[in-house]
Amino acid sequence: MTEPNQDAGDVRVRFAPSPTGYLHVGGARTALFNWLFARQQGGTMVLRVEDTDAERNKPELVAGILEGLQWLGLAWDEGPFYQSRRTEMHRAAAKKCLETGNAFLCYCPAEKYVGGDHAEDGAEVAQVRRVVRCSCRDGNPSTPGTKPAIRFKVPIGGETTFYDVVFGDTKFSNDDIEDFMLLRSGQGEEFGQPMYNLSVVVDDIDMRITHVIRGADHLSNTPKQVLLYRALEAKPPIFAHLPLILGPDRKRLSKRHGATSVSMYRDEGFLPEAFQNFLALLGWAPGGDVQFLRTAELIEKFKLEGVSRTNGVFDKAKLEWFNTQYLQKLPIEDLLPQVEQELRRSGLWKEEWASGAGHEWFSRTVDLLRPRVRLLPDFSTWSRAFFSDDFSIEPAAEAKFWKDPKVPDLLQKLAEALAALPDWNHDACDHALRALCEAEGVKAGLLINATRVAIVGQAVAPPLFDTMVVLGRDRVVKRLRAASPASIASS
């Protein structure tokens, strides 16, 4: 078997989340790979919400999934479409299979099909433990008089084969595939709820999906779906099953490994493009040693053939490394909107920073801070003193660097020296501080550390004289004067 051909302009993929939870890491990676492939091929990405589980689906979970996709920058081209609104189309397809002899009325209790029907309640179908062929498929009802379900009549003997871009030629013995349910038996109705395998195939046919890119946990569904495509006289799409994402313990990523929801990483302060870059490399390799790949480069390089069969391991330390790389390497104008959003969230943003001289100051300040920032909230916490005069002195820094009795007087003299400078720049501030230290007979390090604590509230910050220039003369002098002998003595 060889890979089917597909014209690039005809490519249509879909991301089809089930809103029984928020957008998790695995789902986000699946959405990203679909999106990258569609963009790389000049195709279309469809968003379909598989919301047929009425008991578990909640509107707020749908909203959370959409917000997660939007945060990651994964804009879909069509949808969202809701599977629950397409039930009649699914039922019509099942009845067509019945009419053509590809399905049958089954009067058996679901328990007879051990492992199959119970697993089909959700999108992730467990492997069947044994196959049952009942007399219903031959027109001999096992329990006549009860309401029947509709089951697919799997061929006896032979194999169902398909090509998978990741796993290659794949085959399943038909004798290992149970006569899977298409429609449940009705309760006061002719038939009940359509099952997952039926709904997904009917929707993919109707939406003209050419490539189904999804997790490898769906691989066992595929032979059933291929049989359905053929029964409905439709050409199966090209399949690509993605490796799973594991935790550091090599077990499937779950809540026990910490944050698994995309929204949690957004709230922690990761940059969406950094998270996107990190996710892309979980199970896909662009070739070469390059790792830092911005969105345009990911689109350019992405190929399904580069997806590995080996499961990826979610390493949060690696994610944090990616985030620091993006904080340091992004063009400053690309980073500023993210910082602005964080400052708005924390109530520190000033509209004067949006344009003109204020924007220039904001840009210089963020550029000064970003080599020492790990997450976006660092701009509103660790760096608070740069954006607000309402900040506190770190007790440990105060105890360590203000303990010398000469510090209060030195800070006041430095304030006066800086206030008198004709020019305000790095070298002028440096010279004024060192001249004062020489005149007072103290080491420059003593006053440098004490000054840093006075003007930003902590021991660790960007280089002092660069910090002073960014803060400006008025703020620096005011903060030094506020560190009066009385305030230090009483602290």
C-alpha cells in the first residue's frame, strides 16, 4: 500500500475536542499539528466540538477550549461546529448502512460485547478483549421484542488496512474487530444516541476532511472507521496518529504530573509562542539541531513525515528554558504587548506608555529587564519598582546591605550629588557614586548595593547605573531621600 496523493490546495483538517475538560497539553499539541499542517499546505482547519456527551459537556469547558486555542494563536478557518446539532445526519447514515446490508438490528444486551460498547461511550476507545458474533447479524434476533440497536456488520475473515503517515502501512484482522454499535437502542424512540465512530466518520465526510491528525490512542478506532467510509461509499482520509505525551515518569501525562491544562500555563505567565515552539517539538523533529523556531519557521518546516513514533516526554524545565529564550530573543516590539497585558492584569499599566516618549521608555525598560525575567508575572512582581512607586523593600536585602551605620548618610549625600548632575546618563551616575565613595573613604560596592535596595527594593536587579538611567533622575533622587536615617533606623 502507498500513501494517497493529495493536492496541497485541497487539504482540509479538523481539530475535534470533546468538552469534558479544558484544553489539555495533548489536545493542544494535536490542534497545533493540524494547524501547522493546514498552514504549511495552504489548506483549511475546521474546528468541530464533539459535544454529544450531554452529562459531561459544559458550556464553560467549550469556552475554555476556544480561549486556549486563541491564546496559542491557533485560528481555525471554519466552525466551531457542534456535533450534537448533527444527530439526524448521523442517524441517517446508520440507516443507510442498514439498508445496504452493512449493518444489522441487534437485540443483544450491550454487556454481551465485552470491552467494546462500554468503551465506545467516549472518544478514546479501549482495545476489545474478545469478539462476539451474534445471531442477530443473520436475521435471527437473540431476544425478539426488545428495542434493537444498529450494529455494523464487520466482514468475516480478511483484514482492514490503511496507510498511516506516522506508522506506515497498518492492518487489523477483521476477526479482531467486534460488530461495533452505530446507534444505541431507543428509549421511546426508534433509535437512541449515535456512537462516536459513526458520528466522527459522517462529520468528516460531510466536512470533506482530507487528513485526520490525532493521537495514537485513537489508532484502534481507525479500522472501524475505514470500514464505515467504505460502507458509506466515501474515500477514507489520510491518517496520521501522533505519539502520546508522557510525564517525566514515562507514564501518560495526567494531573498527577502538575498542570496539564493550557490555561494553567497561560496563567503562570508563559509566552504563547514559546509554548507553541515547545509543543511542536514533542514528537516532531524539524531536522538539524535547531530548537528555537518562531511560528513562521514552524509553518515552513512542518511535515507529517517528521513526526516520530516514539512518545514525547513533557519536561517543564525545558518549557521554562524555551520561555526564557523567547523573553530574551524576541524582537522587543513583539514582546511589549505581552508585558502590557501582564501590567494591565496587575493594575500597573499607564496609558502614557502606549505611544510617544512613554512608549520609548517602556521599550527600554522591558529590554533592560528581560534578561533576568523567567515568566511574565515577573514584570509585575520582581520588577514592580520599575513600573510603580508603590513597592516594598525586601527584608533580607535590607538586613544585608543596609546594616553598615554609614549607609544612611551615604544615601542622602548620593541623592544630593545626583540631583546636581548637569547630565543624566550611565557614566555621569557612575562617576558621581564612585567620587562620593572615594571622598568618604568607603568601597564602591557598599554604596552600589545599598543604592540598589533603596531604588528597586531588592538585592538583585539589572546593572545599577542602567537601572538609574531608566528610572530617571527624579525617581532615583526621591527614593534615595526617602531612605532617610530615620526610616532606616526604624525599619
